[in-house]
Amino acid sequence: MSRWSFTTSDAEKAKLFVTFFGDDIFGCESPFDIEAIENLKQHDVAEWMASSFIFDKLETMIKKAKNQKAPGKNGIITEHFKKLDETGLFQVLKLLNWYLEDPNFDSSDWHEVSLKLIPKKGDTTLPKNYQPISLLDVLSELLSSMLA
């Protein structure tokens, strides 16, 4: 197998990866055991992600979320989620699980970021005296923390 040839199997890809990083990048033989790599169990990411979120995890993530943070474009702050009763939390859970289960469901708001510039000390006419921050939708942040 030439180092520049196309590969078709995962084993060939692993061998090329080992050769590239072991020989070309680090200049030594790779300590990877090719047989062990070939025998690794593969997990379907979509199958793993499709397992529904549970109420307890959502409740924990909302409790861990920091208060008094600037909201995303929709203006909903973390404290609003913390004040939801059980019925409201179940609606949020239903929405997050819908996102996981339906590949066609997506909210464009979850992908939008508001960039704000916070002035630092010094001359505010100079760009270097500003600190940029990204404001994300709180529901998007909850989704990210649930997936982590």
C-alpha cells in the first residue's frame, strides 16, 4: 500500500495514520498495536446520541448553570429556566429530546451568536481596549452541557 493511495478499510486508514504520525511527524516507530486498533469496537455516534435525555440530568444542568449571565438573542436568561415548575421543565426536556430524535428539527436561533464588545481600561477609541464576548441562547448552552 503506497502512502499516497486511497484507503477503503478502517484498518488501512489506521495503518496510514500510524505511519504518518509515527514516522513522518515524530520520526520514530509507532508504539501503536495495529491488531488492537483493528479489534476496537466501533460505536455508532447517531445511536449513542439518540438515547433520550432524562429529567434528572436536565434538572442538574439547570441548577449548575450560572446566574446573572447575559442572554442570547431571544433574551431568555438562565434564571427563567430555574424558575420553571416540573411541567415547564418537562416541556424543555421534550424539546431537547425532539432535537435528538428528529434529524429534521433544528432551531436557527440555537446557532446564532451575538458578539458584544466590553470596554477595558484605556483609550476606548482603540480596538485593542475591548474584550469580545459571545452571547449564546441559554437553551443551546443547555443542549451542549447535556451532550457533554
